[in-house]
Amino acid sequence: MKVEVLKFYPFEVSIKKPRILAYADVEIEGMMIIKGVKLFESKHGGYFVQVPECLSMKSRVLLESIRRAVVDTFKSVRSSDG
């Protein structure tokens, strides 16, 4: 599945984990746009995403594709800031 990050809004809200790191709007296969995907850092140091409550992801492959695209964008933005 081709997932493209259209807009990316990095920030940090709290020092407690899990903490939110960013919001993103993503496009899937040029057919669907999902706005408000949240990127979190887990208490164990990994990353996970949360899609808006109005969506239910039944495809783990699709959810992983979204997570990978958002995390890659986050790492790219973070490395260009430093």
C-alpha cells in the first residue's frame, strides 16, 4: 500500500510517556485521505500511531504502512532540525 504524508505537524505535549509527538494527514493509494493521525512515543521508546476514532483499521498491513510513513517523516524532520 502506498501511503504518503501530506501534512506533518511535529510537537511534544508532555514529558510523560506515552507522549504525543506529532499529528499527520496521510493519503492512501491516492484514493483516501485520513486527517489527524497521531504519532506517540511509547514508554519503551518505540513509536505507534492512532487513527481518528471514526475509522477502524482492520488491516494490520495498512496500519503498519501508515505508521512507517509517519515515523519516517518524523525522523526526517527531527534530523533536519538538529
